[in-house]
Amino acid sequence: MAWGRIASCIAVVSLAVLGCEDASAVSGPGLAIARDDATAAMPGMPAPIWQDVRRIHILCLINSDRGVVAGDMHDRLCARARDLVAAGAPVPVEVAAPGDPAIMQPDSLTLLVHVSISGAGDDRLAALAIRPWRNDPASGMLFAAAPHAVRLGSDPLTALEPALRTAIADTVPWAGNARGDRRID
């Protein structure tokens, strides 16, 4: 059975359990869920975590063996992630700071952009991962796009750009999949 069909069935059953009389009235960014056709494949249907999102926040963390990396690299990475996610986004996208109460709102989704750096000088390696998070237990998501290993060299942000683009494309429904793989929503 295709993963998309399984996700569709789970979403429809969840709506029925929640007592939604008209599941077609429940929509994600630009998409509606049709309860009458639970067995039809819905490849365009986003995972439950994306449904009814009204705003997206980007929250970045860069850490190394010396602790949290702040400043210009952090700010530029967050701004670039925001720009890539905002391209074609059906809702506003903004950078959030740790502790921002806006990320706790049930209609907001936060993309956690995490870069972990090891090594020194031009031999530094980074692992980049992006994971959507939402303060709504019904929209939980256990796994997200696979992390990417990147050799940073002398220009870390330029080196991270392809991995950042791919991770975003593999994470946000409107970005399309960078490798052309079938999404598992």
C-alpha cells in the first residue's frame, strides 16, 4: 500500500474521530481533505503537521565543539532559510528567536534549522538538519528530511547552500522535492 494512501486514510479516520462532520472544510495550505474518498491516493496532501498553519517561523541553532555559534553566520543562515521557505509559501514566514512566544501558538509551525559543526579550519564538517515542529499534539511528526553532511571550507554559508535548499525542498510541501523522489507525507 502506498505511503500517501496510508497517510490519507489516517487523516480521514482522525477527522472522523475528532467529530468533523465535513472533512472537506478542513484544509491545509491550499488543500482540502475529502473524507468520501479515503482510499484514493492523495499525493498532494500535506502531512497533518502542515494542516491549518497560519504562519511559519524559522528557528536556527548552530553549534560547535566550543558551544553555540551566534552572530553573522547564524543570522545569515536564518535569513537564507526564511527566504527559501517563503518562496511560494501560502502563509507568512519569519525568523524567530529562542523563547519567542509566537512559536507556541497552535496555528504556527516552526522549522528548526540545526547545524552542528566539528573540526577546525577548512577541514570543518557540518551536519545540517531541518525538522518541522508545532505546539499541537495531533500534528506530531517523528522524522523529517535526512540530515546532510557538508565540508565547510573557507566559506561556510556557500558550502551549506545546496544542503539547505535540498533539506527545505524535502521538508516543505510547496517547495518540491529537490531529487525528484516521491514524498512520504
